[in-house]
Amino acid sequence: MLEMQNVTKAYRTDLLETHALREFSLKVEKGEFVAVTGPSGSGKTTFLNVAGLLETFDSGSYRLDGEDVSRLGDDARSQVRNRRIGFIFQSFNLIPDLDVFDNVDVPLRYRRLPAAERRERIDAALELVGLASRRKHLPSQLSGGQQQRVAIARALAGDPALLLADEPTGNLDSLMARQVLDLLEQINEMGTTIVMVTHDPELARRAHRNVQVIDGQVTDYKPYEPSSATVTPLHPAVAGGASRA
Amino acid sequence: MDIKPILSSLRRSPTGALLVALQIALALAIAVNSLFIIVQRLELLNRDHGVDVENTFVVSWVPVAGRFAGEPAMREDLQVLAGLPGVVAATTVNAVPLSGGGSSTSLYTQPGEKGQRGDINYFAVTERGIEAFGLELVEGRNFDATTVRKLPRNGSEFVPEVILTRAAAKELFKDEPAVGRTVYDSLGQPATVVGIVAGMIGSWPSWDQAGNVALFPVIADEQQARYFVRALPGRRDAAMKAAEDALGRIDNGRVILRVRPLDYIAASTYADDQAMTVYLAVVIALLLGVAALGIFGLASFNVGARTKQIGTRRAVGARRLDIVRHFLVENWLVTTAGVVVGCVLALLLGLWLSETFELPRLKLYYLVAGALVLWGVSLAAALVPARRAARVSPAVATRTV
Ligand SMILES: Nc1ncnc2c1ncn2[C@@H]1O[C@H](COP(=O)(O)OP(=O)(O)OP(=O)(O)O)[C@@H](O)[C@H]1O
Ligand SMILES: [Mg+2]
């Protein structure tokens, strides 16, 4: 599903150069649920942005669903994001002036789907996240957990192959966080590949596999073993940081 | 199209959009009516004046009391002027066309102030008057030279013959032929219409009946007489110089005051109209500029305030073009709301202007033109912020809290 080989990415400003990813290699199989952990500033978000084609990288190779996506133009990248990737953000990123229905509709409109099909997809996605009765609500009229579920519906309505989540529970209390994770697990069981960045070791443990990023590199890399959901032990340095979060 | 969600988000935070729409509406209403007034003024300035404005000039003078011989002296001067190289014809006049000063009288189609009445601006000219003005005789004949004479001062005598412009003839006789008919002054004295000239704007160019002009075969009284001279095309300035020199060499009891071209005199009569035109053009430019600034400001503010939203839209699949389009459509909706209200305001303002100042009604195609211009201006003003929005990185979605 996702295959990165020796990806490097540096941020350059006039004053300094930050190597956010160095020789970053990771393979995620179809149907996996991977949790990415690591200390703050280690490059998790950078990895997710590169994986989701939100940002370009400097060198290395990246294949998404078997296709080399490292040289796509801007419009083609938009199209890949639109059709094959779903995003879930820490701060939900709903559009405040649009109601729940219209928020879920945003990516579908960019896909130019006919109205009837959009409506069907939106209804199904809202049904799945349990918010079918809130379609006319504005984001400000919903709780944080509900907002994140709307965002999940938005990510799912396009039927993506890969769901990318950056700290999806970071702004939620533990009860709501668990509900969101239940939902993600359910979605994963329905066949969607999920890569989730999290600070919370308890949530990370519920993934099939944990990947640690330290200093722009994957450590303790262990390929996927479909037979049993394994949990890699946390790096001592990370364990401290994670419990603080 | 994406109009529905854009409309509903506009409805939820309408303040800025409403203010800009209102600004566009006012700009449209005022600009369209100003333009209409400008065009009317320009039409006034550029219409056919009948008189050969470019090639004629006026000699003004005063008689010296006790030394001026009257008609013979004027005849002598006219002869000198007519003999100058490049001069076509010269006449005495009681008033100068397009100068803002002149005489008018009421003529009737029946004696005793009966029948059709016309308020007519008249010029006292010699048998060379038509030629000196540069008018086109379209019917009948010129004055019989023997009828041209000086009338006693303070008398009430009328003339035997008149020449009318088509407009004056129509005023008096509607569509019936006028040549050979009789007109009467207010004392019931008759004069025969001997000729019709095509058209001529008289003394007061902004009078709505400025074309109702009559020529009378009269040597103007020396207290108000001026010489009106027409030169061949391109030779007016030389003829003016020659006239000044030649008249200066003759001492027949009058003092030459000024020799001025008619276009100069007309320009100072039209100065207010011209100033009004410039003033209104500046007002239009300012209104459009301020409207453009308002649109630019609103779009820039929206782009700045919605950076995260733009990043999110990009992240979930919007192309750069989709973002540009989003802002242009939003701006178009605001502009169109302003244009619609502006059209109504423009019509109301136009109605009020036409009723208050007795102007013609605003033509509807001015509204169409104004709406198109505002749409264009608004598109141009929103383009820069919209393109700035399109450059927002999709990574903003994950990087902004
Ligand atoms: N736009 C940028 N310009 C310059 N440096 C950046 C930029 N974005 C990220 N960085 C740097 O790149 C490194 C990796 O950042 P990244 O956001 O990927 O870390 P992270 O693992 O997501 O951290 P956190 O857990 O705090 O979210 C950091 O040192 C960060 O300062
Ligand atoms: Mg991060």
C-alpha cells in the first residue's frame, strides 16, 4: 500500500537547515493499522505529510498502491489526495461556515461526483460515524468528539484506500478518544489501511503494529505479521515523552 | 457549480460581504448616472452647430460718439473685410452665436399674438449673413439685398423678410412648407419667410430650443454691432491678423476692441459643461477605484483569515484552480448582489435627476455597461488575493493548530 525507501526531507530557512526525515524507510501493507510514535519534533508529521502528498521530499522513493508518486505534478497530487487518501487532523479542520453535510461534501465536490451519488455517500458516511441526525448542525454546535467523527466521515466518504491521521485524539478527552479509536478500528476492519500518529501509548497498543520515529528515522522496524497483532516495545526515550503527553 | 455551499457560508458571516456589496451598489448607481450626464454633455459639445465654428471670427468695436457715421461706416468696414485674402464673407451681427448672449422674440403664425407661437432666437445680419455664418440654405432664397437696412433705434418696426432654421420653421408651421408663409411679431406686423437654412445653434447652446433661430435682414445698431467673418478653411488666423491691420488703417470713427475666433468664444461658453464632464469623470474613476479597493480588501482579508481552511481544502483534494475559482465565485456573488441593488438605485437616482433637473431618462444600456464594468473591475481586484490563496500549501492543514 505504502512503500517509502530512503526518503529524505529537509526544511531550509535562511538561518538553518532541519533534517526532518533522513533515510526514512517504511512499508505498510494493505489492510494494516499502523501507529507511529516518537518524540516531539522527530518527524512524524513530516512523514505523514509526505505520505499524504501534502509535501514533497528531497530524495528517495515513494510508491503508493504500487504507483510511483514522487514525480506527480500539483494537480495530479491533488487528485491522488482526493480519491485515494483520507485525512484526519488533530484539530478536526472542519470548515466553520459549513454544516455537517456540506463539510463531508467538500472532497466529493472537488471530485465532481453527481449530486445524487454525493448525497448517498455522505448519508452512508454520517450513518457510519453515528451522526446522521446532525447533518444540519454547524461544527460549533458539536462536541470535539462529534467534530472529529464528522472529519472521519469526510475522510471516508471518498472511499479512500489509505487513511492518515495525525494525533486524531490529541484534542479529545479519554472517553471521546476511545470512541474515535473504536471507530477507526471498525473502519480498519472494513478494509481501509490506517496510519495513525499518536503520543498515547494506550492507543498505540491497539494498532496492529507500532513504528517509532526518532530523529527522522524509523527505529525498531518490524515488518507486518498478519497472523498476530504485535506491539513493539516502546523506546525508553519515547516512553517518557509519551506519558507526558 | 460550487455556488450553494459558498452562498450558505456567505449567509453565515455576511457583514463584510454586505458592506462591499453596498459599496458596489452605490458606485454603480452614481457612476452610471454620471456617465449618462457626461455623454449628454459630450453630445452637446460635439453636435453639428451649423455655424462654421472653426473658420469664423468676430471683430468687436465701439463707435466714438459724434464721429461715427453709422451704416455707411459699417458698410465700408464690411467691404474691407470681404476683400481680405482668404475671407469668404463678412456681416454685421447684433449678437454672436454660441456666445451666451443674444436676443429672442416671439413670432406667431397669425396676427394679434394668435396661431402657433414660437420663441425664436434672432440674428440681425446682412445679405451676406448666411455665407458669413457658413449655413446651408435648403429651401427658398437669401435676403433681397435691398431689404437689408438699419432700423431706427428704439423703434418698433419689423422686417419684411425672415429666414428660419428648419427647427424654427417646424416650431411655427409643424410639417407644412414654410417658405412663402407669413409670420407676425407681437404687434401683428407681418414678415414673409423667404428661406430655410438647415440648422444652427443660436446664442445659448444649453437651451433646449437652441436651434430655433431666425435671421433678420437688419444692419445691427452700432451700440451692439460686431463684425462676423468667415475665412477659407485653414486661413482663419491669417485673416484675423489681416482684418485687425486693415481695419486699423481706416479711421471712420470707431475703435477696434478685439478680434477673437468663434471657437474660443464657444469654448468659454461651454467651459462649465467641460469642467462638469471632467469632474464627473474623476468621480467615476474614484468610485471604481474605491470599489476595487473594497473588493480587494475583503478578498485579501478572507484569504488571510481562512488560511487553514484553504490548506484543508487543498489537503482533501482541491486543485489550485479550484481555490482560485472558490474565491472568484464568492466575489462574483457579492459583486452581483451589489450590481442588482445598484441597478435599482441607479434607476431611482436617474428618475430623480430627470424629474428634478428636467434631464432625459437614464438609458437602460448604461446599466448593462455599468454592470459589465463593475464585474470586470471586481474580477480584476479579486484575482490577486485569489491567486495568493491558491499558493497556500496543503501542509498548512497539519501544521496549523
Ligand atoms: N515548515 C517547517 N519549516 C522548518 N522546519 C520545520 C517545518 N515543519 C517542521 N519543521 C521541523 O522539522 C522537524 C520535524 O517536525 P515534525 O512536525 O514532523 O515533528 P513531529 O514528530 O510531528 O512533532 P510533534 O510530535 O511535536 O508533532 C522539527 O524539528 C520541526 O521543527
Ligand atoms: Mg506532529
